[in-house]
Amino acid sequence: MPNGSNEGLHVAIIMDGNGRWATRRGLPRVAGHRAGVAAVQRVVERALDLGVRCLTLYAFSSDNWRRPAPEVQSIFWLLRAFLRLETKRLRQRGARLEIIGRRDRLAESVLREIEKAESATAMGRNIHVRVAIDYSSRDAITRAAAGAAAVLEHERVPSAELLATMMMETMNTQSADVDLLIRTGGEKRLSDFLLWESAYAELLFTDRMWPDFGEADLEAALEEFKRRERRFGGVVSVEPQTAVASIGSGL
Ligand code: FPP
């Protein structure tokens, strides 16, 4: 069956293409990240209007530490500015903001802005916006497995449910399975993002660079999602009447 409304959906986005967007315009890469923040603002607003329940954005992977220090600094500068300037708006719109990923390698100044933004928006019920920073899905799974081993003591095999719970605990979040995963920028890979949570996610890859991604692109992605048939490993459900009629007519 095709999927109905956007209500309750978890949409995750790998925001790729900022650097190329800037380079093609003869601009420094940081200009692409700045334009990327504007795209984040547009997409959060539209997701709210469309009734998306959870939006998870991949802003900085654990592997991104390998980038030149000035680029890393500018990404964190933009992130801090985003948190400082957007928190009020997010709170007004009933959005709950949460940062997922490791926190032990983040600068004090970043941590302070994160904590302020999270507590100011903690009561938001209209959308759950999660920004992944210093995030690695393999790291999250490994930590969850270690947590599960500590809980189980003598039993050897943790259940998938226990691992999922431990993953949410170690990530300090309550959101789980992804319904739709979008990657901009033309590459077709998951880059260590929400690997466990995307087991049955519908994947959508677009050539659009992240700074060019707008409201209409999100709408088009959700329309495409609705056309997909999700079976979760089962079979297409057929109404009993139709099934009998089909058998009777030899179809
Ligand atoms: C990928 O493009 C983008 C990033 C690694 C950084 C994303 C950061 C932002 C959009 C700004 C901060 C985020 C928030 C939520 C305020 P790339 O640089 O890998 O692009 P390329 O593949 O073209 O080089």
C-alpha cells in the first residue's frame, strides 16, 4: 500500500554538496556552509508545516574532523550562531531541538549553546529536530552493544529491542526508525549515518546541492515517499474479496 500522510514521519537528511556549491560559484567553501544553514532554516519550517514528526539532519560526522581546521572552525561557528539565533523561533513554533552524537570532543562554548537551545525547546511538541554533530552510526552501535553487554551480564545475545533502547540511551534521544532518508549532492551512500535506524527507510538521492534544496524539494521527496510501497519484508496486502476474485478469474 502506498503511504498516506506526513503525520508521524521521521525524515533524515544527509546535507551534502555545500563545498561544491560554493566552489562552482568561485566562493570559499565556508560560503557553501553558510548557504547550507539557510537551507536548514527553510527545510525545518516546511517540515513543520507539513506535519513531519521528526527531522534528523547530518551536520558534522565524526570523520569530518579530518577536514582542514579553518573549515571545521567555520562549521562550528555557524552552528553556534544557528543555535543562538534560531532557538527563539524554534521554541515559538513548538519545535524540540536536540543534538545527537558525541559531546566529549566539543568545545565548551558549543556545549553551552547546545544545552541552552535544548532546554529552551524541551517542551516543543510539533516537531523533533535532531542535528547530528560528531556523529558516527558505527560508534553509536558499538556503544549500545557495550551498554547491552553490561545490562545482560551472563546472557550472551542481546535482543534487537534491547540494542535499540541502548542506542537511544547512549544517544540521549527518543527517536528511532527513519521512514525517509534523503541525501543531496549526488552521491549515493549512507556515510555512517543512522545505519541501524534506517533498516527499512526509503532512500532518496538527489543531485541537488544542499544549499539549493528548498521547500519544493522537500515536498517532492515526501510525494515520492508516498508513492513507494513499504512491505517491511512482508508481502503486498490484498483484500480477501479481491484475492478470491483474482483466483476465480484465473489471474
Ligand atoms: C556537507 O557538504 C556538509 C557538511 C559537512 C556540513 C554541513 C553543515 C551545515 C549545513 C551548516 C551547519 C548546520 C546546521 C544544522 C546549522 P560538503 O562540505 O561535504 O560538500 P562537498 O561534498 O560539496 O564538498
